[in-house]
Amino acid sequence: MNELGNATFENYVGLEQGFSEMAYQLTSHVLTLGYACMLAGLLYFVLTIKNVAPKYRMSSILSVVVMVSAFLLLYVQTENWTDAFAFDKEKGRYFLAEGSDLFNNGYRYLNWLIDVPMLLFQILFVVSLTRSNFSSVRNQFWFSGVMMIVTGYIGQYYEVTNLTAFAIWGAISTVFFIHILILMRRVIKEGKEGIPDKAQKLLGSIWVLFLVSWMLYPGAYLMPHLLGINGGLFNEVGVVAREITYTIADISSKVIYGVLLGLVAQSLSKAEGYTIEQQEL
Ligand code: RET
């Protein structure tokens, strides 16, 4: 099994069993859906920026930064998929292509390196912290966000060849993830104080969305082994499931999260006397 070096499991499936037409195309389509959504989101965040008072507009700007970087990196991730495997007419399946790069989800991880700090900062421009210190929370978000991703990025290279290293790097990454969850819970709790009911409810939904969508990423990291080591999902089903999981997670944690934060900002703007008509067009 060593001829592929530290390649991830998609490549082993592509080398040994190959992908059926449906598994290959579904993956390619889901990856494309991912970057198409980022472009649509980009337009949405640009076009709705004036719906909120100027002090909340940094939130929309950060969503725009997230959309642009995700669009580009998910586009390259899709190209990586279509380049890595080629159709074999004799066998009627897709196998690892000769002379091409192998497939790796690394583009995603590097996209998170930009997007995770941005998504975490974004909420700080909408809510007001009552007890915690803004720059301390921002720096902790930044540090733990980056550490979580870098350690996970290293770990993913070992998902086939060294399960101990895979588990250790994954566990270190999880420590930083838990720190982020604790901080975010505090930010949302403090943010709810003294704001209109509608905005409080929206912040409650953002917490649930955050929790569920961010948990999908470690789920995708574990995907090939979720039903047992080198067992149940170490096949094309696992490959497709991983890309679907990532795409649902990306659309929820970046686009839907940004839309909901925009609605909170809109509700706060309204409560502060800002109306959209007031703006100069
Ligand atoms: C890794 C490695 C395994 C352990 C854990 C992970 C967590 C990843 C997360 C990523 C979130 C990404 C987002 C991207 C949006 O653009 C790195 C998979 C805990 C939570 C929100």
C-alpha cells in the first residue's frame, strides 16, 4: 500500500477499486455546487450591504472576503478532482490518472486558514461584548483557529498510512476546536443581552447552526474510518460522503451564517433608528 506515499484515501480507492460513473460525477457536481454557491453568496453580500447601519457593514465585508477566497479555492479543489482521475473504457470506471497530481483536500484546509478567523471575527462586529475584552477574544479566536487547522492539515496526510499520527494530530486539533466552541458560546451569550427579541432569537439560531456545521468538518476528517478502521467507508461511498459533508458544512458555516448575521445586524440597525431609505443611493 506504500506506493502512494502519504496520499489520502480517495487515491487508494481510485487506484484499487476505481469510481463508478455515479460516484465520480456526483463528487464533481457537489464540488461545483460548492463554488457556485460562494459566487451567489458574494453577490448577495455585496447587494445587501446597505441594509445595515454603517457600523455593522464590516460583517458584510468579511462575508465578501470569505466568499472570494472560498470560490477560488473550491474551484481549484474541483479541478484537482477532475485531473486526478480518468475514465477507463475497458473497465468502465474512473481510476487514478497517469502523470497527474493525486487528489488531496488540502485546498480546503488552506481556505479555512483564511475563512475560519474571518468567520469568527465577523460576529464580533455585530454583537456587543458586555464582560469580555474584544481584542482578547479576537486574538484567542485567531490563535486557536489557525492552530486547529494547521494541526488537522498535517493529520490528514496520515489517514491511510499512520493511524496513530492521524489520531494524535486530530486530537490536538480538537483541543483548539473546543476552545473555539467555548469562546463562541460566551460571545453569543453576552451578545444576547439587552437586544430586541427578534435579534436574540436569530443569535440563538446562529449558535445551533455554528455548532452543527462546524462539527461536520471533524466528521469529514474521520469519514473513511467512521464505520471502522479501513472498513465500511474506505470506498467510493466514503469519498462521495466526505465531499457532500464538506459542501453542506461550507454552505452552512459561510453563506447561511453570514445571511443570519446580516439579519441580526439589520434588526439592531432598525432598533437604533436606521432605515434603508435614509441612505443616499
Ligand atoms: C479538523 C481536524 C480534525 C479535528 C477537528 C478539525 C476541525 C475543523 C473545523 C473546521 C472548520 C472550518 C470552517 C471553514 C469555513 O470556511 C481540522 C478537520 C476538530 C471545525 C468553518
